[in-house]
Amino acid sequence: MASRITTLAATAACCALVLAAAGPATAATATTAATADTATTAKASDAPSAGSVAPGQDPFYSAPADIGSYAPGQIVATRPVSVTLLGLPTGTDAWQISYRTNDSHGQPELTVTTLMVPGGAASGSDRPVVSLQAPEDSTGSQCAPSYTLASGTDVADLADAATLLLKGWAVAVPDFEGPKSVFMAGPQAGHAVLDGIRAVKNFQDTQDTGIGANSPWALDGYSGGAEATGWAAQLQPSYAPDVRLAGAAMGGVPADPTAVARSLDGGAAAGFEMAAAWSISTEFPEVGIPSLLNAQGQQDFTNTGGKCMTQLLAAYPFKKLSSDTTVPDPLSVPSVAAVLNENRLGTQAPATPVYDYHADTDEIVPVGQDDTLVKDWCAKGATVDEVRDPIGEHVEEAVARRLSVLDFLSDRFAGRSADSSC
């Protein structure tokens, strides 16, 4: 983990300087909407600026009382944001866009996406756009990428975004965990990603971003971000047929929450399992997970909420989930097993080409369950380019395959035929 953060910090710092040198950012101004179909601009003089306070204290993240009257992807509010890296300018124009989406039960909620475009004058109106799903893997809204990007503390995600921006592409980074900050809730994530694309499409009419009706869109995500990417790709034909995708790149995919949980259980990265258990309980209260907890489990669940990934990993190394429950195998409880199966990727085929990469020796997310995903999608008619590296650690694989991801996305935007292992 530390080696990747060091590498990405250097990469992000370098990319920030290159982006800044490529052209000064133009003034990012938001336009007040005249109708309910367009954005209202967050510009009250007493409102906090983006990134100055955590989302829990920022009214920009609060849903209006009539959020249910908004269409999925309809903009609620927008505001300009300065995206910096540890105080360094990145040379990008950026906005936060809040919009209506749906949780895993189809209930309306508000979330936010951060739109970044290379600074300077836009060239044409068909700039490619990538929805980049950041591996937030957390249970607190202060860990959401919209806040970490705005506060200048996000190194890894900005490094990935910089590789896309340097191609001249726009980048949208959605808070796909939603207002409840739920990790590994598949439908919630897929809805938020697709509705985030809709929101940017709605925003394009009011800003000179170079994004137009003919701009091609693609998805990109690794690890927890790959789970959201996969769900967006899988749900697009049914949930958002109006959102056309050129391709989806996803690596280190945690496609099967049950298989991943069993692999993590009792290991050094058991904090991921605890975050997922808390999130599934929060997003699917009907499962009744609290009734399975013993006294230690009740305390651990109370402590698990509102935490970022590094805190979760530090709190629960080598933790076994059964030590928190009154049953020996909580994953086998029928209500739990059923909802975990509902959150398993592979039941529907994406219509867009997929680039699926994974290290065979991944110590965090087992490759076998990702192999099963590819087989399931292929059997349903999907186009999947499956790439497996015989040696590689989970976080190193993201760095090792970054250029391949950029090549895949470039080919999709150029309209070239996609390779398939199916």
C-alpha cells in the first residue's frame, strides 16, 4: 500500500505540474437555472466553499425536500471547485454537480459528481468523457472523492484522473457510495454512476466544457471502483438506455461479495470485510444483521461507521466476522446470503465492451471470482477482453496496467473494434 501511495504521489505531482503548464484554468462560473429542469447555483454568500467543510456540515450535500420529484440525473445544484494537489494547482476547470439518483431500493437520494476538464479553451463539442470510479472503500462521507478532491488531499484518485486529463478528455468522479456512504452496495453504485453521467450531460448546455451531445463516454475503475464500474456497465441497458457507453475498463474486480468476504476474513485486510458488512446492513436493513451481533459486534459496528479506508484497515487486522456474531457462519444466514447474491455481478450482460484485468496472485481480491464474472458475462453475449497477469500485488496491478487501460479507452473513443476473450 505504501509503495503505491508513494508512486502515485510522485505521479500526481508530476501530472499536476504538466497540466498547469498545459494551459491556465479559465474562470469556472455557475449559471443560475431558470427552470426546475436545470441546475440551481450554490452561491449564497454565507455558504461554505467546496472542500472547506466536510459533507456532513455542507448544505450543498443536502437533498431538497422534493428530491423525489426530480428525474434521475436531474441537477439539483452546481458550484465551481478548485482541484489542487497538496496546494499545487492542477490547471483544470472543475465543478461539483449534485443530482438525484436512486439507492439500491429505487428510493430517491442526492449525491455529487466532480467534473474536471483540461484548462483553457474547449476545442469543439465532442470531447470524450470518462466516468472514473474511485476506490473509496469507506463508510464516511468525509472520504467521498468530491470532498477529498476539493480539499486537496486526494493523491491516488487525482493521479488516475490526471492520466485521463492529459489525453484531453474530461473526467467525472461520482460519489457512488451515496449519502449513506455504503461500500459494495452494487445497485446503489451503478445507479449513482449512470445518473452522474446524465447529470454531466444536463450540465453541458450551460458551460463551455467541450462536452456535447456527441461526446463519447467510457467507464474506468479499479478495486472498489471496479465494482461500481461493473454495476454501471451491467445496469446501463435496463436502467439508463439513454446513456451510451464506448467501453468499460475495470481491474481487481470484487464481483462476488461472498467470495471476497470469505477470502478477507481473518486476514490483514479484514477491515474491508467489516466496512462491507456495515454497509450492507445500512443499505439493506431488512436483512436483520444487527440481530446477529453479539456485544462485541454491536460495539464494532458502532465504531465502523463514519470511517475512511485507512482507519478501517488499521482497526480490524486479522478480524474474523464470526467473532462479532452469535452464529458461527454469518455469511450463510439465509437473509444475508440472499442479499449478498443480489449484489453479485454477472446476472446481466453489459452492452459495452469490457476490459477486465486482474493479477493471479492478488492478495486482497481473489481472481477466481472475477474469472467467474467473465464467464457469466461471456455466456450472456458480452464482449470482454480478459487479461490476467501471473504475478502482481493488488495495488501494484493498478499501476502496472494503467497504460493498457489508456490504450483500451483510446481505442474505444476512436471507434476501433474491441478484442474479446469470450
